[in-house]
Amino acid sequence: MLRILCVLAIIVHVFGDVPTANESAELLENLTRIRENVRPQASDMMLLNYSKEMENVAEECVSRCKDEYPFYEDYPQYNETGFILVTSNHSPEFTEAFINVGRQASLYKYIKNICIGDCFSYKQHPDIFIHYATAKCHHHLECCNHFNYSPNHQQCINIVNGTG
């Protein structure tokens, strides 16, 4: 089974930053709440941990400031790493990144395995580790999620489009 490490990366028009201990706890709490409300309940969903190791991965990824998903063919260091990428032209709260995932939960219909709209981020349930990072970028970005192991080969999500 492919182990998915989820790196939550937000590329914003601010200098790079990592969350405080309180923000890290809030991130875990918000994502755990979303995952706890999965219906029907998943029997194999592992608990999340906030990873310092993934901090470096997230910071490296967002510091590239490229408007492309880091495909593992081009970036082998990201193999088996899932990303939820979001763009913004303001300095968002760390927990704002989960707003889109939370919204998608109501759109997904488990029994039929369909979604009314985009549920890509919601359906990517990270197994173990998460991290969040920001970077200052000076061009317009549209972030797409791409998971080679996903039947939704490519889905684009935009919470906020902006120029930096």
C-alpha cells in the first residue's frame, strides 16, 4: 500500500513562516475533526502527527515558487508525498488551508463514490504526517493537486487566486 505523507503547503505573498506550537495543534485538531466526520467511518484511518521532518519538505517545496505541482518524476525527493496546494494574495491563518477540505466533505457521496463538484483534497486522506509552510512569491500562481495514484488524475483547486 502506498504510504501517503501529506504536506500542506500554502504559497502566499508573505515571507516564509512555520506555525507556532499552538497553530500546529490547531491544524491537527481541524483536520482530525474533518476526518472523524467521515461517513461511513473508516476502519483503517491512522492518527495524524505533526512532523518536523516534513517541515523541511514543505518549506523546500513552497520556496520554489513555481506554478506547477512537484511531480515525483521531476522531484524524486517528493515520491510518495501528497500535497494540498493553495494560493493566496494575503497572509492567511494557518487553519485557513483546511477550509476548502472541510467544504468538500459535504460534496462527497460515499455510497456512489461521486462528488458534486471538486472533492479531490477531501478524498486524499493523509496517513501519518502533515506540515504547513508559506513562501513569498512574485507571480500569479494557480495550484493544482496531482497524485499519480489517484483516479482523479489531476484536479485544480483555487481558494483564492492572486498575484504576489
